[in-house]
Amino acid sequence: MIMMILKEEKRNLFEVDNKYYLAHCISEDCAMGAGIAVDFNKRFRLQNRVKNIISEHYNTVGEIPKCVLVDKVYNLITKQKYWHKPTYESLTQSLLCMKDMIEFNKTKYLAMPKIGCGLDKLQWSKVREIICDVFKDVDIEILVCYL
């Protein structure tokens, strides 16, 4: 039986078990200069790697990807510029792209902050609903960490 499990825990996202892949939201320009993206970039040196993947994908396919996987980090691209705000639709599109990647890679454990809800100002109750809807038919445990 396929079952998505969503847990919310007060804990440091960067101290979860190594079995977890991580996810967070970024802008297409890969600024990563504010919020939790700063910590992701410091820990995993993502900025240039993600930029290169975006550029390569754009040159090959002709469009910007909605999600980029680097090592064990899913980078959800939810807006064009760092000062823009994502919409529930742009977040949904990024989550759908990540879902395809998760199924392809057979990822079973995913940890993330309350995506889109910090500096991006989306409402967690709506984001949580979207996550539950997108992953309802995926065999995965999603851990949402907050401090």
C-alpha cells in the first residue's frame, strides 16, 4: 500500500538523520542571500552548482527547470528573482516537478522547512494542503522541521 506520511517537528532541519533528502525554495537567479537558503548554500555549496544546472537545462530544453537536485538537496525554483514572491501555483509546479524526481530516484525520506512560509509569506496551512495533495499517492515520509 502506497502511503505518504507527513510529520511536523520542532527541530533543526540540518540535524535530521542522513537517510533524508532535503528540500527548500530558491529563485531562478540563485541569489540564496536570505532566509534558510543562506544556510543551505553554506552547508552544501549550492549556488554555482544550481546555476550551472539551470543554465545547462535551459540551453538544452529551452526552459528553466522547476526543481534542481544537487547531491541530496531538492532546490525548488518558485520565482524568477530573489525579491519576487512565489504564488501557490508556482510552488505547486515546483512540488510536482520534485515529485517526478522523487519517484524517479526512489527517494523515501524528505525533510524540509515550512517551505514558502518564511520570507516568501505563503500560509503554512495552504502549503501543507498542497504538499499533501501532490504527494498523496507517493510512498514517502516527509518531515517538516521548524524552530
